[in-house]
Amino acid sequence: MNASLLAQTAVSELGYLPLVVLGVYLCLLLSLGVYGYVKSKMTEEDYYLAGRQQGFIVTALTIMATFFSSAAMLAVPGVVYKEGVIFCVFALNLPIGGAAVYVMGSRIARLGRAKGYVTPGDMIADYYDNSSVVRIMVALLGFLYVVPYVVIQMRAGGHLAQQMFPSASTFLLLGFEVDVFAIGASVLSLVMMIYILVGGMRSVALADVVQGSLLLTGMLVAGYAAISALGGVRGYFAALADLPPESLSLPGATGRYTVWSLMTVIVFASLSSMIQPAQWMRYYAASSTKALKRSALIFSIVLPVCYLGGVMLVGLGARALYPPHMAGGELQPHAEVGRWDQALIAVLRNHGLEVLGPAGAIIVAVIMIAILAASMSTADSNLHALSAVLTRDVYDRFLRPKASQRERAWVGRIVIVAAALLALGLVQFGEHNEEFAPLKMIVEMQFVAMAFSCQVLPVAIDMLFIRRGTRAGAIFGMLAGLMVVLLFTPAPGLLFGQGLGEEMASVAGYLKRLFDIGFCGFVVNVVVFVLISAVTRRPDPARVAEMARIMQTDNG
């Protein structure tokens, strides 16, 4: 039976099963929202940090679920499918991320609990003489991280709906054409908004437990399906041995990943992901530093196993099953795959029912839901964190300093709705406008978002360990890093016109082939931070000494 016929058979045999499984999953999430509301204490700390009482299992799973987005199940196997074995080295970012939670996260947790911080800006601004400008810069970098990441997840939800319900027809609603992509992205957004609005961090964390468990299971089962589709372990590795030489060595099939570019991606992408607002707030929410360190160990052990034994195997298996081809001087995915980031979907769709036995239909449907869970677990965490950042760091500090907790809670909920609608609008616009380049490749969006987050890393390292920087150094360092990262986006073309914009894009493209985007901004950030700090006044020594003492005292 050829691959096309297998795909048609898979779709027909699944029937209404994906819809049933999806319905059960969404009802479970909504029930967790209700549970979170019942258990909540209606305080700002409870809504954003679940009362700082999360145990190590919940903390581990919510950190994992937030870390692994749709990129884990779509973009990463897609890059492995495109480039070959070399991108499997990307799994090294997992122990680095775990180490960041263990070392940096534990200090953040101690200081956050002692001082009552809620957002990253609370802590960093307080350290640098309670600077309003520092707070705004940290909030801006958090915003620039969150919005692209939420867009990524909603877009993935729309494409997954297309795969789960390929025969769904388009219809008119209020004069607008509505397709299955729009329905999938909209339903994902609506359900997320409901359980975040109702239950806050408690509901988000519990949803992440469900979503994280589905994600880890889905990874391993997808890896098993890829191996089985090639005739078992022996057949799988025999097929890999027959892959073209360029897909088995540096710099990959397209020449994209040099040693430097890959290593800087591994280090700085992982560190950026661990200091973004949603993760930072999870450190605050842990019941103790001991619980957080246990979570870091679980993260460092469990995720690499699932990563290497799951999505990496799928990407390489897809390359053997559906070899890419050259067209117009560029490497293109096989017709059965369609887009690079659909490699895992293609393996499941074409081989899942064949290799997974009598329960194959249920398993394939559950894995599809696991991909959706990967999207939702990252999007909900980031929407929730964005609400805290804009409410605490902007509204509360500059617009309504005397606002009551009740007022701030409602403003936070409005932010969630507005941000979700903005992201959904960008997704819909990008899907129907071919020239809207930022939405064309999930993995590229991911790295730009992480590059923005990376610009908080120098001030975080200084505050947590070195303590020699100044307020002015922090401000201008973050600003310089932000300007560098913007060179890798469409912003130069929009701001400076086609001529100068193209020249700047050419320089950015050259640097991008050599290094990670976040690393490029980080280097400039650090240089500016160090130089300006050398000639400006340091923060209040008494405050610095007090914060250092708290961070170095283990509170269990």
C-alpha cells in the first residue's frame, strides 16, 4: 500500500475519534479552570503564583510543558528531517536548561519569596535602585518574547486542526469565509482564555501537568511509530546508514549549522527559555528551593530521554521514509510531507494505524492531541505571564499606582483577552497573506522570540552572581541588545526603506549563519553593559548586600 493510500485510509479509519478525544481533552481543561477558581483565594499572589505552594512534581511538569512548545513536536523534528543527524545535538540544550533552573532558578525563588516579587521586573528593577526605566525595559523584552511565542502556538493549533479534520468544509459566517484552520486556532484561544481567566496560575499549572504528560508520552510513541515504520530497530538504523552523507555530518544538508552557530543556539536558546517571564514566575511559585531543585533534576533526566527517543527519531525516520529533493536550487520536502514542520504529522498520518496495532486509531488521535497540548501549554503560560507583566510593571506602576487588587485583577484579565485576540489576528492575517514573512516558519519565529528574552540574561547574571553592574549599564545594555535583535526581523526594511533595509538584512543574514540571534545581541549587550557600568554609580550597597544574603541562604 503506497503512502498516499495509507494517508487516506488513516483519515477514514479515524473518523470522529479525533473529535471525541479533542472534546474530552478540552472539557478536562475547562474543569481544571473551575477547580482553580474554587481553590483560589482571590489575591494577586494566588492568581499569578498559586500562593507559592507548588510541589516539585507539578513544578517540574509545568516547567517542562512551558519549555516544550509546538516547536518540540513540529519544528524540531522538521529541522532534523531537513538537516539530518547534526540537529540531534540540539538536545544538549536540555541539561543546560535544567542546570539554569537548579542554579539561577533557586536564587530567584529565594529572593522572590523573601521580597514578595511577582514578575521578573519586580526583582530586577528593585536591585537596580528601584529603576522605572529598568522595569519598563524588562517588561518590553518580556512582551516581545511572549507575543511571537503565542502566535507560534496558535498557528500550530490551526495547522493541527487541518490535519485532524482534513475533510472539513469552509463556510461563511457574517460575510467572512471560515475554514478549519480558523476554527482550530480560535477554539484553542477561547479554551485557553477561559481557564486562565477563571483559575489563574493554579489552573494553568494543573493544565500543564496534563499537557506535559501527554507531550512526553506522545514523543515516545511517535518515536516508536517511526522505528516500526522502517521495520524495527535494525531496519531503522539500516535506513539511516543509507542516508546521503551530507545529512549525517556538519554542517547539515543545507549547510546551515556550523559548529559555532549550533553551539550558540544550544546554549543561548536554552538560557533564554529559562529566564523568560513565564518560567521566572514558576520559580517564584515553587513551594521551596528544595522542590525547585528536584524539579530541575527531573527536567534534566526525563526530557533528554523523551527528546532523543522521540522527536529526534521521528525526524530522522521521516528523512528515510520521505527523502527531500532539490528543486530550483533549494532543498524541498517530499510531497507527502508538504512542509518541513509537518514531518511528524506525516509519519503518524501515513504509518500510525499500520504499526500501532488495534489501538492505533486511539493512539494516533491522542498524539495529535499531545501536539495541541504542546501548543496550549506554552501559550497559556505566556499569556498568563504577560498579564502579570503588563499589570504589575506598567499599569500598577505608571498608570494607576493606587489601584486595588480587585481592579488590577480585572485589568490582568483584560490583558489576557486582548493579547490572545491580537495573536489570533496576526495568525489569521499571516495565513491569508503570503507576503507576511514572520509567520512562514515556526522555528524561525521561535528563535527571534528567544533572542529578545536573551537580552535579560546579562542583568540576571549580574544581579544573581557578579553584582558589579549599574542601573545605567543595565538600561543601555538591554537597549543595545534589543536593537541588534531587531536587525534579524523585518523591522529594518519597514523603518529605513528597501535599500538600507536590504543591506542591513544582508549583514543580519551573514551573522545568522555564524551565530545564534540571541547570542549576537547578548555580546553587544554585555559590552555596552560593562563599559557603561565602569563609569557610572553602582546600586545602593546596602540593598545589594541584603539581596545577596537572601539568595545565598537556603530556605529549604
